[in-house]
Amino acid sequence: MEITMPRELQELAASLMPRSPNYRYFTGPRGEMYCWSTERVNGKFCAWTYSPVGKGARSGKPRQWHVINRVNFKLRKVAKARALARYKKAMEEERNGKIQKSG
């Protein structure tokens, strides 16, 4: 026996039980996660950075993350491009930092 709810009731139930949007990410050199949403959040796509904080942040096993630089976009490909640009910048900074230390 299948129970169905009216559409209005389904929408009300969904609004009372919010969920996190789906997202993808690139992992940076110091454990940061450069993320972008693959579905709309309040009508927009987002790009943001998670930075590890607290216990385990430096060992690579963080228990907490802090959101940095959250930006909203109209198009998903622009949000992905922003996340990729931040990732590439972090990789370049890490590469340049290592070159300066060893040289």
C-alpha cells in the first residue's frame, strides 16, 4: 500500500527539513577544499572554500572545517571556474613557496 501526499504538503515537509546541496571539490595542498555546488541554493550556484581547523588540521585528519569566501553565481560553470581558479592559485603559491625554500 502506497501513501501519497498532496504536492503542497510535500513542499512544506521539504522546507521544514532542509538538506545540504550536492557539491564537488578540489583538494588543495594544505588540506583546503575548493568547492562548488552542482545544484542551486536559493536560486544560485555557489563557490566556497573549506579550511581545516582545530584538532587534526595540520596532520591531514581534521574534525572541523571553516567556510571561507562563499560567493554566489547565476551559472554553475562560473562557480566551478571560480573554485578551479582558487585551487590553481593555491597550487602555484605552494609551488613557489617550495622553490624559494629549497633555493
